[in-house]
Amino acid sequence: MLASTMQPNLDQLSGLDDVRNAALARWQANGWPDAKAESWRFTRLGAVVARELAPAIGMSETAHAPGAEITAIATEMKAHVIRFYNGMLDVRSLDGLPDGMTATHSLNTDFEAITAEVAGLAPVDHPVGNLSLAAMSAGLRLSVDAGVHIEQPVLLAFEGTGETISAHPVVMVDVGISGAAVIAEWHQSQLGLSAPLVALRLGDKARLDYAKVQAEGANNVHLAATGISLGEGSVFAGFSISVGGQLARLETHVTLTGESAECGLSAIYLGRDKQHHDITTYMDHAVGHCHSSQIIRGVLDDASRGVFQGKVHVAPDAQKTDGQQMSRALLLSRKAEADAKPELEIYADDVICAHGATVGELDETQLFYLTSRGIPKATARAMLIGAFLDDAIDSVENAALAGMLRHISDGWMADVKGVSL
């Protein structure tokens, strides 16, 4: 660990509750993972350690107009927008939440209990979890009442500026028994470090449609940790797209704690220049009769690098488990690099589990077929790349979330060399 050279600097923190003090102690003891940490060997954090960073502290008191792109997307989705600036919550954006959803934030008296809940759902002793619980720039809990189905999307918009600032928003979403909601994260800041910690808990027979867009500025480092717990018969339909930042790692840990739970956890990463994108997942089938599926797609141009690490763990008593995982990466440049590390750890004998990973270039046979029919080569390349990405986005059932994701992928495609949309 790099405890002696840790960034951000947390010397100004004081008066923390027991949970946050414990997280601070773990962070001070361990810091960022070094080259010996197996789960981080594809993603080195020298770009973070070398920066002079200090966490944003307090609540956002200054009004900041939302970015034009976020405003346009929210309007198209007809979403309620909850705004964070430099990781700090704009509490005014909590007004007018959809019926059946309530919010608790860090000005409320029961916030210590909420931080304890978040700590219980977050990845265990994770560097982002430790750091962001300790340095929390904002905390928010959204609760969906039992039996309430909320169709209006809620968009969590994270913006801000400041290359010496680190942002540590902590968000918890609690969907009650038989409840349902549609929630999205949109990250588009110009910070030194964005380190969101998110905890999602689904009660029995609940459903959550969820999407995340990582479209940070070119110099941003984005390190995210998400913990998800699924109750009996619940359904989580999640999708992430990582397109921004200098270095980004989206790490998600899922525990299926109730039988007959279903989890779809898919992602796209799109890289150019010298970007580094890391999608890391841990799927824990703690009980039987559950289903999980993961579709990962990556497109890499120039000298970018993409990483997918995914472990599916099946507990000894988790019979009748169905766990599927497939990663495919498409290289548009001979300088681009993709690493894949799918894993199965199975301790039950009556399961259906499979994983696979491929890395390749555009199919020259398909490209020749299209151009031989009079389609310009640039257009043909765009068609093949678009079809490759649509294969993943087509798994998103919620139309508003799918439209948001396609907006990002289409925008990235428009800037690919040798492609004409």
C-alpha cells in the first residue's frame, strides 16, 4: 500500500462519527493499492498519488447552472434532477421529488445511521469506500416506499471544477418491498478526483432500473465503488458507460441475498488517446435459484487501454444458480490494448455458469461485404461499430435510460477517425 504518499490529504477532517472515524483509520493504514494488489494490477494509481488534492467539504450554497448537455438529457428523459457540484449536494434540487420517494441528507439528524447502512453495503475495506466515507463531501439517501412504482426517472447529476479538488459524494438508494424506480447517474466534472460511493438495496420483489454515465473531463480521475444487495425475487437492471476521464475505474459488488433474485449488470467502455477504462465486477450468489448476466463491450482507439475484471462467486448452498458473463473488446488501433480477466468461483454442483472474453479488430470480411455494395468505407465502419455497441445497449429495457446511453455512444462515435455517421 502507498500509505506514506496518500492523496487526497485528509488532515483537515475532524469531529467524525464512529463509522467515518473507522473508515478514516482504515484509509490512513492502507491508502491506495500498490502494484502488489492483484485486483488492481491492470490499473495503477500513480496519476492519483502524484496529485495535490484536498476533499471538498460542506454543502453547496452557491447556485450553479446545470450543464447544457445534462439539461437537454433530463428534458428528453422527463427526469427529476438531483444536483451535486464539486461532490456537494444542492439541497434545493430535492424539492419536487416523485411521489413515493423521500430524501434524507447530511443535514438531517439520522445521518449517522445512514452512513452505517452505506458502510454495510459498500465493498468491504475498499480504498474508495474507506476514503469517501471518511472524506464525505455530501451524503444522500433516497427511499422508495414499499409497493410504490415510480416511473419518472431520477437523474443524479455530478458536475464541478477544480483540478486540486477531490469529490466524495455518498449516495444510498433503498427500494422498499415490491417497490420500483428508475435512477441514473451522470458524471461530468473537471475535478482532480471523483470518487463516488453508491449503495443500492432492493427489498423483496423490488425492481430498480439503473444506468451510469461516466463522461468526466479529460484530466479527471474517476474511481467509483458501488455495492448492491438484492432481496428475494427482486430485479436489478443496471448498465454503465465509461467514456470520459484520463483514468476511470467503475467497480461494482453485487450480493444476491434472496432466492429468485435477478441481476443484469452490463457495461460499455469507449477509449481514445491515452485513456484508461477499467470495469471491475464481483457477483456474489449467496443463495440459490438466482440469475445474473453481464454483457461487457469495449471499443478502443489510438493508444487507449481497457480492462474488464469480473468474478462470479457461487456459495456452497447456492444451487440452481445461473451466472453468465461475456466480455468483447474491439480495437480500432494497433496501439490500443484490452485486458480481460473473467473468473468463476463455484462451490455448488447444480449450477449453470459460463464466461468468455474476446479481443479483436473490425471484421474485414464484413467490411468488404458492405463496401462492395456501394457503402463508403467510413460509413461501413460506423455501421459495424454501432452494431457492436447496440448489442449491449439493446439489453436495456427502460427506453429513457437506453436513449441516454445511446446519446453518449453516438457522440463518441462522431469523433472516431475514419468513421462517418
